[in-house]
Amino acid sequence: MKPTIADFPATRLRRLRRTPAIRDMVRENTLSPADFIWPVFVRDGEGVVEPIPSMPGVNRLSVDKVVEAAREAHALGIPAICLFPYTDPSLKTEDCAEAWNPDNLSNRATRAIKSAVPDIAVMSDVALDPYNINGHDGFVEDGYIVNDRTVEALVKQALSQAEAGVDIIGPSDMMDGRIGAMRNALEGAGHSNVILLSYAAKYASAFYGPFRDAVGASGVFKGDKKGYQQDPANSDEAMRLIERDLREGADMVMVKPGMPYLDICRRAKDMFGAPTFAYQVSGEYAMLAGASERGWLDGDRVMLESLMAFKRAGCDGVLTYFAPAAARLLNG
């Protein structure tokens, strides 16, 4: 039943906006550092902090520096850190075998973080693009990204990450059937407590450009990903994808990108009620950070306003490169 309100002047809605104390009392949504997962880029070396030109303020970090970042995140109250490897080009191959190497960059970083900061959750990315000489999320055969053979490889990658100590596995590949295959394999290998945060509604978006620079995929990438990532024109399809992944064993679901797809976030939360996350992707970050760097926007305000939009749209949390800066502001 739709609530009724009295006519003016009995109702003056501005009364509830008059002072900071009153605004705090009636605020519908709140942000805290616990709402964030911090994506970080890891590379080989020691003591390396390498700026990413297309993402102002974001760096590729060597494993020792990633451990420092994890310590910072934990101290700020950020519950999880997500690893994305910048793989040496010499290790990128047609068979993508580095993806499930127990000693690959991502797995080494996971073990280092869990040893130094055991209470922070480590999230990993499951997709072949950081290891694929073609830059795609799956195997390429005659110009086509094949599904079932790719799923077999992704299962091996997920198992290697679970063995390294990952808490949350994030399949971002968009192959059909991968959630069920990973869940069955994890259960069979004794990793029943490992969480699957499925990128269930990942769109073939133009907002990923700076990320591809950050992981070194831009130079090798050929073609596009429209054959396996979702059409930006579709929303009903996203609900079918989310329903399928939850049925196959996903614990949480992701919408990616974030801000251009807030309608998908709201529909997903309302329809399924499952823990729902969004990824404020590299292009979204770069627009806001770049404009702020030039003085065109108030950086702190637009950062928090953009993050609040995810909460208002029903998200339980957000992957964001703003995580440490936003947490520092929220912590006062």
C-alpha cells in the first residue's frame, strides 16, 4: 500500500534536511569500509611500485608491496583484497598453463598475504586472459572462444587458487557451466568453504580499457569479447545468468561494470536477494580520478557519491580502486 503524506504546509520535507544531525538520523543508506573489496595489481620483482598511466593513483605492486597494501586495507577496516596479476609476457601461451601453476604470481601473492595478514579475505580472478597469448578469457580455436575446453582449464585454475589459500574465487570469464564445474571440483577436493563470487552479469563493455593496460592484455588482445560477455542492451538476460549461477552453486553475484548498470544491480537484489556486488571498473575510476586530478570535480565528494549509488541500488558491496581513499575519509 502506497503511503500518503499530508499536504503543504503540514508536510515540509525540508524539515528533515535542516541540520547535519537530522540528516544523519533519517539517512536511508550508509557507507563503511566494510562495503569495499580493493582490487590490486601484482607484478614480479621486489620493492616495485609502478604507476599505471591510465589509472591515476593506481600502481602495479610487487608481492612484498601487495602485502603492505593488505596490511593497510586491514587496518582501514576493508575486509577483502582482490588480486589481478600482470604476467610476464614470456609466460603467456596458447595453452595458458601458467594460470594453474601453483607458483604463479597470483598464488605467491595469496600465500604471502595469508601468512602476513591472515584475517583479511583474499579474492582471486578466474579467467585465462592474463595468461593467454591471445588476450581472451578462454581458448581460441579458429577465431572462436570455445566453451567446454575453457571450463576444464578454469577448474584447474580455481583449484590451484584454493590450494594457495584464496577465500573468495571470482570467475570473470562468462563461460557457460563454469560455476557448477568449479563448485563440484572444489567440493571434491575438500575446499567446501571456498566462496564463489560469480561475475554473473559481466557486459561486453568499453569501460575496461585501463584494466587491460594494467594487466598487460591490451597489446595482445585481438577482436572483441562480444561472443561471450553480455550485450549492454540486455537486462532480462542478466537475470537468467544470475539465476543459473546461483542454482549452480554461486554464493554471491557480481554485476560488471557498475555505475552504467545500476538498474541491473537493483533488479538482481530485488529478484534473488542474494549477496550482490558491483565492480566499479577501471574506466569508471579513470573518468572520476582524471577529472578530479584536473580540478574539474571535487574528488572526495564524487568518490563517495559514486560509491553511495551502489548501496542505493541494492548492492551489499563494491569492488573499487577508491577503497583505501574512501575508507580513510569514512574513518575520519
